Amino acid sequence: MKPEATPEPMRLALDLARRGLGRTHPNPPVGAVIVRAGRVVGRGFHPRAGEPHAEVFALREAGDAARGAVMYVTLEPCVHHGRTPPCVDAILEAGIAEVHIAMLDPNPVVHGKGVAKLRAAGVKVVLGEGAAEARRLTEGFAHWIRTQRPWVVAKYAMTLDGKVATRTGQARWITGPEARTWVHRLRDGVDAILVGRGTVEADDPRLTTRLPDLAAPHHPLRVILDSRGRAPLTARLFDPALPGRTVVATTPAMPAARRQALQARGVAVWPLPPGPDGRVSLPALLDALGREGMTTLLVEGGPTVLGAFFDAGLVHKVHAFIAPVLVGGARAPSPIAGLGRPHMAQAPRLQQVTLERLGPDLLLTGYLVLPTAPDAATAGTPRAAGRERHPA
């Protein structure tokens, strides 16, 4: 039975796991805490792929105090040899007597096997404490394991009357400083961030993470959709001094000279198959990002890009900021363009919706589900967005 409350050591382990968000791909963020006689003697988190896992860091800190102690870990310890040795072996060698695990590893290579090996060795295992939060922390990894594509999060800010800019295209600033800081914290925890050529031309963004309270913020992989290579080479996103990496996702229609000019600035160029409209195929782009080990993608694009992702059923989670501002005007753009849905019964709905206040603004967050039926007459049964397949 799932425990009703999350013990303090597991809460600490979850807080430690959050420190790895955006930094561990393609691995999941994991935190671990070791308690002996009611005192925390070891703690750790997985900092990045290729480095020791959370359990190992916690065991190193605990030293001899680990023998007979209790470990709290946010994800089932691994049993396989990857870049690092199995964590279950390290736990058994250290003499841990009891392990509390928030959730089983969604990776079929590990799923249930870590728990089985611990129990077979006489270690008491408790499952489920902090499971809901652990699942949220690993939703990108779990989706990537199933599909080999990143988990797609759409973010936009709109006025109270549903506009993302004035009729002249002016959009700064819809939200206040609290909301904008929240967005930078969101960027700090994702693997990649995406905009279209239109946003590059209109806003000239940097798409970096700017958080004064973090000494080393994480800068997600910057992805620009530019099917014909028309974004200005003077854009700040192409500045070689910008921290992090930038990728232009394009098609064979991009001129070779433009590709060479971008590469000379240190920008990677990914020629991808075009879709029926001649623009970059979004499924092909997600496949390419998945091959790079990107487990989460934040789409910050304008209405055209957001509309394309929503029309294709590729969005899994939405962060929508609503500002107490009224713009008005029929020509002022709304957040999501594209074809849209002709019938309300076909419209995707958000579930597990939460509402948060950030200064004067509201943040609505939810998970997207799509009707299973293609027409309004039979629509209504939801399904999760995106495809699912196990990696070969």
C-alpha cells in the first residue's frame, strides 16, 4: 500500500534529485539520502551522465556509518553495467539494511530487478514514498525510454484577452519579473529549448538561462526551426560567445553557403526531411533530438511553431502564463496558430491542472490528452499525446 506521507529523508532526496534536472540526460535525475539512528549521514545526487549515481555519492559520504543504515532513493537502484557499475552491488557491499524507493525505474533493463536483488539479499525494501513527485521529476526520462523522443513542454504567456503581442507585434513584457524568473528556472531544468525563425527575427532572443542566484546555471541546447535558412546571421543566437550549444534544424532547401556560414560561427546544422508543407518534419526533429539523448524539449516558439506542435499532437505538458493585461484588437495574435480543431469535442484537454500565482500573473500547468476519435461524432475518449515505442 502506498504510504500516506513522504518521510523527511525522502523529501530531502527529492530536493537533491532536482539539482540534476537538465544536466543528467539521457539519465534520469536521482537523489539519495542515508539515515542512521535518526541522523542523516550521507546524501548525494546524480550530477551528469558518466559520473557516479546518487547512491554512490551518498555511500561515499556515509562511509562506515552506512552499515546497518537506511537509504532513501528517488528511483530504483540500477542492476546493470552502463557507464558506471550497478548501484545495487554498491548498496549491498556497504551493508545497507533497508532501502526506501520512491518509484521503480521505467527502463525495462532495470524495472523491478533492482528491488528483487535487494530483497533476495535480505535487504528490506519499502516502495512508493514520494512516488508522485518522483514521477514528475522523471517524466522526460520515462517518455524517452518508451519512445526515444523527448517529452515536449509548451510554454507561452498571454494577456487576459488571449493575446501574445499587440497588433504591431510588440510583446515585451506581457508578464512581470516573477514569472520571467520562473521561466529561467524552467530552462535550467530542461535538456533543449526551441523557437522558430519568426521568433528569432522578431525578438532576437538568446535563450540562455539567467539566474543570478545560481553560480553555474544550465543552458539547454538551443534549437531554431529554419527550414530555408533565412534567419539573420547577426542574430544573438548565433553569437559564438554565447554559453551552451545552438542547433539550426533545417531542410535540404537551406543554401550551402548559409550552412557554412552558420557552422563557421560554431552553430550545428541539422538537415532534416521536410513535411508535406515543406517545413522541417517535427517527428523527424524529435527523433534527431532523441538520438542526441535529449529527454525534455521546451517549446517557446511563437504561434506558428506552437500551432504546428499542437496540430501534430506532439505536446505533452503546458505552462500557460496569464497576465492581467488587456490588449484588444482582432489583429493581435493568439498563442496557438495552425489549423486547430473544427469541433470542440476534438479539442485537446488538460488534466492534473494546477494554478499558481507569480506576482500579478497566473501560471496554469497541465498535462495534455487528445481525443482518440478523428471526428466530433465519436471524439471524447482521451489518450496521451505522442507515440510510444520501446527502443530497439
